[in-house]
Amino acid sequence: MTSFEPKELTVQKLHSLLLSAVAPRPIAFASTIDAYGNPNLSPFSFFNVFSANPPILVFSPARRVSNNTTKHTLENVNKIKECVINVVNYDLVQQASLSSTEYPEGVNEFEKAGLTMVKSDVVKPFRVGESPVQFECKVNDIIALGNDGGAGNLVICEVVKLHITEEVLNADETINQEALDLVARAGGSYYTRANKGFFEIPKPLRTLGIGVDALPESVRNSMILTGNDLGILGNVETLPSKKSVELFVSQVSEHYPNIRKMSHREKHKIAKNYLSFGDVDSALKLLLS
């Protein structure tokens, strides 16, 4: 057995070992607002439930390992002691990944990830409309665990109201775990899905992804493409140029002779197939043709 002393490891190495060893971890979208009422949304896998009476959830926005700065979420809950914890299931996992992008202050991650802001009943931050379970919370305490990069900050949240979509509720008002279809985070690019095992999602671009809000309206409102599909499409640095789209159309016209006359629905079905094989570039060019 190989043994390590934490003080002898770099923070990056220790961080990687901890996250790979303590897994899978549930994922929560934490929704907050700043002092001016601007919304913020960020996913956290340092998250769990710690008490039922009172009902307590805890998540931890850690100081960034790279430069020891703090996340907007932490800054917000220090000013406005409220948040909404929204669970992340498989239908949302690509959008959750996209929303973890370090967008500048003031950018609305709901819009970037293509998620719906729903007004809460008790607290000021918005709920994620697509999340199957949403917890409105007041922040009871924030415990800083250190001052250096990688240090966590325990945000202790008391649930004041919860919302559960009927699609995951049994007749006796218990939650159907298979219908809920939660995902969890592991190390590196690995995630896990209940009853399905591990799968990988490439980390968001270090250069900012364009976001779902930068996609054409016909794509954002597709009846074929899922939220996960949109999350993948939004994680590109730029949209293809008109010239590259025209070249793509000419190249695939042999396989799709009616490509220029196809309906949005027909194009979206083919684009979804491209995405299933990881060909994001072709999917985008088809959608923009």
C-alpha cells in the first residue's frame, strides 16, 4: 500500500486523490443572488444532507486552488443569507457541467446553461425549473475551513420549503429513486448514474463556452434536442463560420440530398445522432445550415 502525508503533496495532487477516493458524491445546483438581486447558479459536489430535524443541507464552495480566490456563490451567501439547493439528475448533467464554467460576475448562469428561473415562495434566489427536487433554504452559518487555496467553506442551510415534481413521486408521496435518476460526481471527468455505472463528461472549456443562450432560438426551443444536448452545444468557444457551414453542407449533400430543404425537426434528429457519437462540430454546422 502506498502512503501519503497531506503536507508533502501539492494541493492539486491532494485534491485529485480526495475527489477520486471519496466518490460518488451527489451534485447540487446552488442558486443565490447578490446584493443587487442578480442571480447566480453553480453546481457543487461538496454537498450532502446532515440533519432531518431541523432539515439541514450543507455544501462547500472551496477557495480556488489556482489563485485562492472565492466563488461568487460564497460572496453572495455572505451578503444574502438565502439559497436554493436544486438536485441534479441525468437530464441536467451536461447543463450542470456547463454552468460550472467560470463566467464573469454579472453573467446569468441560468441563461448560459439554458435553465429556467422559477420564483421561490419563501426565499429570494430563484429555483431551477428543470430540477426534479428544489429546496428553498435560509443560511444558518458559514464556516471557513482555511484561508489558503483549496480550503472549503461549509454553508449550512436550513430547508424552509421543498418542491418535488410529480413525475418522481409515488402514490404514497415517497420518491421513486429510478424515476429521479440522480447523477453523482467522481474524480477527474467521471460521473456516475444510478443503476448505469460510470460515464465521462469532458471538463468545460477554460476559455468560456458560448452558452446555450448564444444558440439560435430554433435550437434552444427544439422539441428533439434535450437539455443535455444543449449543454454540449453550448460548451464550444465559437459558432462555426458561414463558410465552414456551407462547406459542410456540400460535403454531406451526397448522404442528405435534401439537406437544404429539411425542416428544423429533421435537422435536429440528425444533429442529435451526431452528438451521440461526440461529433459536436458536425451537429452545430447542420443546425446552422
